[in-house]
Amino acid sequence: MDLALTAVITALLVSALAGGITYLRSALNSRRQEAARAAAEQQIRRADARSREILLEAKEEGNKTRAAAEAGIRAERQEIQRLERRAEQREETLDKRSGALDEQNTGLERLQEQLETERTDFEDVRNKELARLEEISEREAERLEEISGLSANDARQMQMARAEEVIEFDLARRYRDAEVEARERSENLARNILAGAIQRLASSVVSDSSLSSVPLPNDDMKGRLIGREGRNIRAIEAATGVDLIIDETPGAVTISCFDPIRREVARIALGILIQDGRIHPARVEEQVAKARREVDEVVQKAGEEALFDANVKGLHPELVKIAGRLKFRYSYGENVLRHSVEVSLLAGMMAAEIGANVERAKVAGFLHDIGKALTHEVEGPHAEIGADLVLKYNVSDQIADPIRQHHDSEMTTPEAFIVAAADAISAARPGARRDTLERYVQRMQELEDAARGFEGVERCFAIQAGREVRVMVQPDIVDDAACAVLAREITKRIETTLSYPGQRGPQNG
């Protein structure tokens, strides 16, 4: 009984609690809905107020824009009206000018008609006067021919001959004056440039012989060099490519060869063989190969040192090696490699003085005689050989041309003149070069003969080792003005008939 009552009471309490909770939920939902509705209405009211404000601002902005546009339109209309008034004024002015031009054209046409009439009258008068003058001239010419005994053609020829003599004399005098003035200016400038370059460069005199000799400890060594039935000397000559001269000269043998490299290889190999004492064909070949490697190293080192001394950069290694071969080449007793370094330094100094390209002048001066390293292998003058050689190793034409032209009479670039001048300065040092008496006398005789073949030349003397030709003339045939022309003709004949060092001919050097 108690349990059932407890259950009923519990159920009633649960139902009441559930109903209370439901009521509370519905009450809370109602309050939330009312709060949300109130907030939404408030937002709507705010949006309506903001939209009215925006509309008012837009209307005000539109009114301002319309007012500004109307003001701009009014200004443009006023400008258009002003331009129209100016155009009307210009049109009126042009109409007035057009009328004035029409009047001027009418006046010009009347003047032109008047001038045509006057020109026709003038032509008639001029023709009549010309006919009268021609008739008078013919009568005067006939009288002059009767008086002088000469025809008009003969008189004209005499006048032309006299005019030619006067013109020729005047040209010779002017040429002489211009040549004297140019010579004075050029000599002063050249003297300053060359003196400065020579003073800045001082080098020692080098002289050597083209033959090599090897000393012997005793004369018995000559027999050992010859060997049984000459087998040793044949092996030496075959391996080195030289001629070994064993004569009566005491204590020495002579090496002769056109190739200085071969001669140096033979000299070194012979020195080792003589010092060692073991001389037979196998030993000869071994020592020659060793000497050849040693000479190659010397050549490479000599080329690099010369390049450093000349302060030249960027050359192909093969060109440096070929230039090093000039260490063993002598021209008239002058070492060609040292001469090349000297020419390079002189050319660079002179190029800097006159504003030419210093680098081109230095490189061209260093390589100007590189063809002499190959003259025993390639036919032709060393200037042509050298220019063709450097072009193979990507050297520019601006450097190859001075190399090719440094012995020519016609040069195309300032660097070519500079290299030629530096070459002449280096070769002209006292003791720099030697020459045989026979060749020297022959060259002097050829210079004198070239100048002696002109009319009026009495005697000729080649002086200053052939750098100057002094000519004595007959004064009744060659006067002061004609001397300048004669000197020019002699110069041309010397340039065209005689050979120069470095070119084909007996003076190739």
C-alpha cells in the first residue's frame, strides 16, 4: 500500500516538474523572440535613416557635378565663340592679302612682258656688236700676222709655252717653299718625339757571329768525333742537320747551318759528348734528343722573358714560342729577339707621344721580325711571312698590317709608320749592325747611280751609310726652284728601283 502511494506521488511530482520546465522554456523562447524582433526593428530603423542620409548626399553631389559640368560647357562655348571670331578675322585678313597678291601678280606680269621686250632688243644689239667686234678682230689679226710674220696658231703655241714655263716655275717654287716649311715642322716634332723615346730606352750593344764553334780538350778528340770510317761525324750531321767542319784549327771544331736552332742543338749535344768522352751513333742520337728538349725549353723561356720585358700581353703561346727562336737569330750581328723588344718599347713610347694606339704599336713592334724565325722554312720576305703567320693565330689586321708594311714605302696606318721608325732607330744604334765591305760598297754605288741618271746632275755622293744622297747639279740647267722637283724625282727612282732590308733583293736582312 505504501509503495503504491509512493509511486503515485513520485509520478505526480515528475509530471509537475516536467510541466514547469516546459512552461519555463516557452516563456524564455517568447522573451528571446521579442528581443530579436526589437533588435531587428531597431536595425531597420537605422538602415532607413542611413539610406535617407545617403540619398541626400548623392543629391548634393549630383547637384555639384551638374553645376561644374554646366560651368565647363559654358567655358567651352565661350572658347569656341572666341576661336570662331579669330577664324573670321583671319579669313578677312587672308582675303585682303589675296587681293593684294593678285594686284602684285598683275604688276609682275606687266614687268615680265616689258623685260622680254627689252631682252629681245638687247639680244639684237649684242649680236650686231659681236658681229662688228668679230670683224674688227679678224682685221686686227690679219694685220698682226702681216706685221709679225707669225700665224695665229704659232702665236698661240708661243703663248702657251711661255705660260707653261711660268706655271712650272711657280709650282716648283711653291713646292720648294711648302717642302721646306713641312720639313722644318716635321723635323722639330719628330726630333722631340724620337729624342724622348731614345732617352727613355737604353740598351746594350749586342754582336755575335752566325757560326758556332765548340772547344776541344785536345786534338785527339777530332779523330773520335770523326769515328771509324767517319761513322760518328755522319751520325752527328744526320741527327742535327748541321755541317760539322773539322779542319786544321787547333782546339776547336766549327758548326755551320742556316738554321740557328739546329746549330744550337748541335753545339749543346757536342759539348755533352766531348765532356762525356763516349762517342758512338747510339749515344749521339740520345744526346741530340736531350739537347733538342733543352733548346725547346730555352726557346720557350726566352720568348716569355722577352714578352715580359716588352710588356706585351695576350699573345698566343705558339707565337711566344716562335718569337723565342729569335734568341738564336742574328741579323747583321744584331740579336733579333733583343731588337724586337727594343722596337716594341720604342714604338709604344712614340705612339703615346703622338696619340696613336699604344697597344697595337707595341705588339706590332714586338712581332715585326717574327718572320725571320721561319725564313729558312718558308719562301718570301720576312715581313710577308710574319704578317701571314700572326693572322693564323687570331691577331687582328690592325697589327698584321704594320708588320707587313714596316719595310714598304707606302704605309696605311700611324702604327705602321711608328713601327718602321722604331725599327730604323734600333738598327741605327752605333754597333747594332755589321755589314760586309763588299755589300756596303755595292749599296752606296747603287744609290749614287740612281741619282746620277738625271739631266743637270753633275756628281753624286752617298753619305751617312746610305741614309742621305748629296747631289751636285749644273746651275745653268737646274735652278733653285727646279731642285725641289729633281729631289722628288730622285726619291721616286730610289724607291722603285732599289731594294730595302726585309724585301726581295740583294739587301734582304
